[in-house]
Amino acid sequence: MNVEIISIGDELLNGQVVNTNAAWLGEQLTAAGFQVRRVTTIPDRVEEIVTALREAREHSDVTVATGGLGSTPDDVSLTAVVRFFNAHLREDPVIAADIHAFFAGLGKQPNAGHLLRARLPENCIPLRNTNGLAPGMFFSEKEKVVAFLPGVPHEMKPMFTGQLLPRLIPLLKTPVRTKTLVTTGLPESRIDEYLKDVQDEFSGIRFAFLPATTGVRIRITSPAPPGNEGASLLDRCEAAIRERIGAFIIGSGTITLEETVGKLLTERGLTLAVAESCTGGLIGDRITDVSGSSRYFQADVVAYSNKSKIDLLQVPAETIATHGAVSGETALELAERARAVTGADLGLSTTGIAGPTGGSTEKPVGLVWVGFASGARTRAFRYRFGTDRRRVKERAAQAALDVVRRHLSDLPCHPRPEMER
Amino acid sequence: MNVEIISIGDELLNGQVVNTNAAWLGEQLTAAGFQVRRVTTIPDRVEEIVTALREAREHSDVTVATGGLGSTPDDVSLTAVVRFFNAHLREDPVIAADIHAFFAGLGKQPNAGHLLRARLPENCIPLRNTNGLAPGMFFSEKEKVVAFLPGVPHEMKPMFTGQLLPRLIPLLKTPVRTKTLVTTGLPESRIDEYLKDVQDEFSGIRFAFLPATTGVRIRITSPAPPGNEGASLLDRCEAAIRERIGAFIIGSGTITLEETVGKLLTERGLTLAVAESCTGGLIGDRITDVSGSSRYFQADVVAYSNKSKIDLLQVPAETIATHGAVSGETALELAERARAVTGADLGLSTTGIAGPTGGSTEKPVGLVWVGFASGARTRAFRYRFGTDRRRVKERAAQAALDVVRRHLSDLPCHPRPEMER
């Protein structure tokens, strides 16, 4: 079943915003078994939108448009929809109630302009917006579907997943089942190599490797014939993958490493404290992105200066003087001191050279040490993470969290620790 | 002059790769004075490419296509070009020499397959590839231009800048000049309102408001007639904008608030320490994204638990017991203690309810206090940031950094402090 995505917005054409919505929708729709045959990006102009809608509906079964649903003058999608469907507007009571509730959450009242957004074409099914004001729209006519979603990603995504996708799935004639395994710690080429025979054995299953800074997601897709055959094929394939690289799999779906670590800490009833240097707060930021993290996250001391490593964490000045701030010895001390000063069960630390300046032959940009103290023992791990400052921080934070995951899951360390005491 | 971009590649449609090429080309072309009217993303299929080329050439003066120029079986752009132009191939001697030189650089010899890439349509001007093997192509027929570039960004970008853009610029009848001002602290609707009369006065200038979680970027674009008139018009318009909302402008171009704050701290020779609660490390993460931040960033204590607020920062237990962890009083204490325990000149703090759980009627989800201690005085600011956990964190971190910016720039507080001592 063919899908065309229409992305609406001048900001996408003049390059001020990268069209991540289309990529995200493409991934979701492909995973669900749809074929995305075209993405068309057009300006906020009524005639252009109407033309694109006409072209898309002619070539594809499903048209998904995003953007232009706000209330500023450049938000003209509703005008285009009215013209395209020759539609009449009426106020939708559920959407009107949602708008009132949205403003109540800010301690305010909506004005008449805000409430205008509840006026929608009579022939559409409104799609509620759980994260903003503008509702989406779903039209179904003569076996062709047209849907409108907001352009703001954090409004668009839950609307797609919660409300649009469930209406699209039943349209599929050849449904597929899909599963995504989230890995960390192995490059794509290594995964491909380790899974060579699995890919050969399960030739009916489509494999996709989706690399990102934090790891590679493995997506397996199988046709879903009536009955449960597709599901069991997928299960067997997953088992074969886990047999090869199970220790690198942190979970499935859209899970993040901070969620996995949070779940493991909760299960074990343990608390964690962090002492960050080169990652600058990113580890704490990621841990606290998980709702409920206050149960297991004690504190994070971002000791960026040597002075703060000594003053706040009582790292011996001698350790820094002898081995340097970026050293296995300092990483060990930081991890142990994080535990000690907070009373947490586990202590995690990073120290490294994020770059782009500050490197030397002996300690190049991208060199990062991670320390981990469990009470029973303390270990330090050494990494090289390239030369891009942001990527060094992201890869270091990921590696550090993965040390905690492996400890809590009783998995062997990867990489092996360089120092231990 | 209208441009259409055609992005070729299955990986762009199924979401495995985000189409950053189109955004980059859109920005470059817009800045040069072209109007990008459409981006069309299509699969690696000959018929789709031919159709898209035909549609684009009909509607636009210039067509820029990227992707599908390699030598793997899915690289079918050359086949499509041959069909579209009904072209004959001949070996281009310069490109053939480039291919020999490329392999010489690797200490190797090209094989016959590699040299096939030098066979190009007779009616094209070849575009040399300084970073890879596949050459680009430039076609000009009946006042319409069609260009092909490789899809790999680090091959595409220098080819565009060095070889394609210089051939496109002379086609422009009305070049433009553009400037982007980065604001924080005002919603788009308020900016639009404050700049009503500026927009009326400078009717020859195009205004674009680009909202993000952290603020709104204002882009102004003017025609650039011969001489310097366009530049001075833009300067006068910028001055008028600054007269209205200058205190909300943190800089121009692609500057971030953490860069502005870093520059101000460096200029004043001051150091900063942070005590974060609800933002969880995000402020430290942002500050340390700036290379050289170790000069002014002392430390960041993410005191997530009440225990750590008391143990690590010596916030009086009584303050928390009496007023709660999320209170102006605690924010004041956190900011003062951040200064005190680190010896930094300035102390910044956040405490709030990031949600989605943990709110009450009196202290709802999204309530955030920011504290700031300069030594001379300490202030606490109160905010409401909605109900999405990540957005609450992002908006709180932005608001906190903006308190520092306003202090260092001698600007009045916005919002006004709720508490002061």
C-alpha cells in the first residue's frame, strides 16, 4: 500500500529546519508495512498545497501531510483542506474541550482565536493533540485516505502513533510484523558480520541496521500470514540474534539506555551517583529524562575544574598532579568519591578530552576514561571517541551508562577494564 | 528564480537517513537569492527519476538532483539522465584523469568499472568530484538548468559550492541579502505583535519567524540591488527590530545562548557554578558544549534528592521542610550554595516539577523556580512550562541561562523576580 508524505513549510525549503518529520514518518510507516513512494516538500501556500494533495491522491493510497496547522498567517493548511475537499467547518466539541484543558494546564483561559482551532471540516475525523493546540484531521473517501498532522515533532509523533497509525493499519492487505532490537557497543559492520548466518538462515525476513551515535537498531520484518506463523518466525529470528549478540542488546522498540538502567536499578533497589567531567552533565540529563528517576538517582557532581574535583569530591590533589585529570586513576577516584559523598550504592564517572583543542600525543582529543565503583570493586575503562566535541560527549555518556547496565545485568565488561582495584 | 530539489534514494523514504542534503542545499540556495519551491524525494527507480525530472523542469527554472550516482546496482541516476535527455555517452578525459589520480592517492589503479564513471552524456558539463569518484553533471537547455550531484554529503557540498553555485549565480536576476536574529523569552505571537509597525515600515523586506523550544529566530531578507542599498536597508531594519525587542536578542546567525553566556563570562572574567534539580544536568551539558568553557565553568551539582541538596550543598534542611524542595526559598539557597561551595563568582539554580507525575494543585507539573546569586544579591524567578517532561527541562535550562545573560548584559530581568534578598 503506497503512501505519499507531504511536508508543508517554507522553513523546510529554505533549510532553516531539517525535515526530520518525513524521516520519522518514513521509518514508522515502513516498519508497519507501508511503502513510502514519495516525499514532497512545499511552501506554506494554499495553491501549492492543493496541487500537492491532488497529485498525491492520484498516485498513492494514503497521503500524510504535516505542518501549517497553527494559527499564524503562514499556517494555511486548513484553508487548503477546505478548498481541496470543498468542506464546511463546524466546531468539534471534544477538540474545544481539549483546548480549554490545555490552557488550564498553563493556568490560563483560551481566547476566541485559540478556540477557532476547534472548527474543523465536517467530513473529517478529528485527531486530538495531546501535546499542543492544533488538532489533526483524517479523511477517508473512495478508498483513498488523506491525513493532516501538526508540523511540531513532539505534537506530530504521539498523534501519529496513537491516533493515525491505528486507523491506517487495517487498510493493509499484506500486513507485516516487525520488531526492533536496540543495541549499543558494536558498529554496524561488526553486527552485519556476526549476523551473517542468521540473515542467511532467515531469508524470508528483511533485516535493516539503523546506526546512530549511541548504537545500532536492528529491525527485522516478516510477512504476517493469517494465524501466528509470522510472529513465531520473528521470535525464532530474534532468539538467533540474541544468541549471537545478546549482551549488546539493551531492549526493544524505542527503549533508551537510561530507561534500561533505570529499570535495572529499580529492580535491584539500588541508587546511583555520578561524577562527570568531560560529559559536562549529559549523563545526569539523560538519567533524569526518565520519569521516576528520583527513586534511584541521588546526585551528579559535574566537577569540570580540577579545583571542584578536589573541593567537592575530595579527589586527592596528588592523584591529579601525578596522573593528570584525564587518567584511569582519576576516573577510579571520581567514581569512588561519587559513591562516598552521596551515600549512593553505585558510583559512575567520566573524565576525558572532548576537544577540539586540549589534546596531546599521549592524551589525544577523544580520549575518555569511565570509572565505576560498586562497593565491592572499582574499575576504569579507556575509550577513543573521535574528534567531534558533541559526539565525544554523547558516545562517552552512552559508554558510561552501558558499564552500569552490564554490571546490573551480570554481563561481562565490554570493553575490558584497563584498571581495577 | 525558482529551484526544485530532487532527492533520490530509498534510504530517504524509509527513514534510514534524514534528508539533510535538501536542508543544506535549501539554505545555500536561499541565501544566494534563489527561491526553493519544492523538494521531491523519490526512490532509486529510473521511471520515478524521469517523471520527477520532467515535473520539476516544467515548474522550475533550476532542478538540482542529488543521489544515485555511485556504481552499485541501486545507483540508477545516470540511466535516468540518458533516458530523460536522450543522451549519448562519451568518456570525459578530465574526469578519467581524476579517477586515475584518486586511485593513485590510495596507491592503487582503477579498474574498468571505475573508469566507466568517466563516461558522461555529451550534452553535459561534468562537475569534478574532489572528495570521491562519481562526477556531477550540469545541463543547460532552453533557459532551464538541470544539475546532478552525488548523495554523499561530503562529496556533494564542495561540488555544489565550488562548481555548481558559480554557474547558477549569473542566472539570478534579483539577488537578495539576508540576516537572522536569535531571540529568547518571547513567543512568536508576541514578537509578531511588537514588530507590527516595523513590518509595515519595511514592506520591501521579507520577515520569517522560526520558533523552537528555546526561542524564535527572526530572519529578514531584502532584495540586493546594485550598490549597497540592500545592505543598508537590512541594517536599518535590524536597528528598528533591536529598538523594539533588543533585550530578547541573544545574537545573530546560528549562535546559541550558551555561547552568548560564555562570551559574556569571558569578557567579564567571571566564573559560574550551577546547582540543578529538575533540569538534571542539562544546563551543565549545554555550557560544556562550548569549547573553552573550562575557563569560566567551575562545577555543576545536580542535587536531585533532598538528601543531596542538604549533604552536597548544605541547603538548610529547615528550608526544604518549611517551603518544599520546589520553592523560591530553596532556589535562592541552591544558587547561593552553588557559589559558596565552589568559590565561583556567580551561582545559578533550578528546582521544579518536570512531570509528568508529582504535581499538585499548589505546585503543578511544569512549575519551575530559577535562582541566581551574584554576590551582591540573590533572586528567584517563577515559571510555568507546560506538562511535557523533556520540554519542561529544555525551557527551564534556557530560562536559567537567560537570567545569567541578562545580568551580564546589564539588562532588566524578564520575568521580574518573585523573591529577592
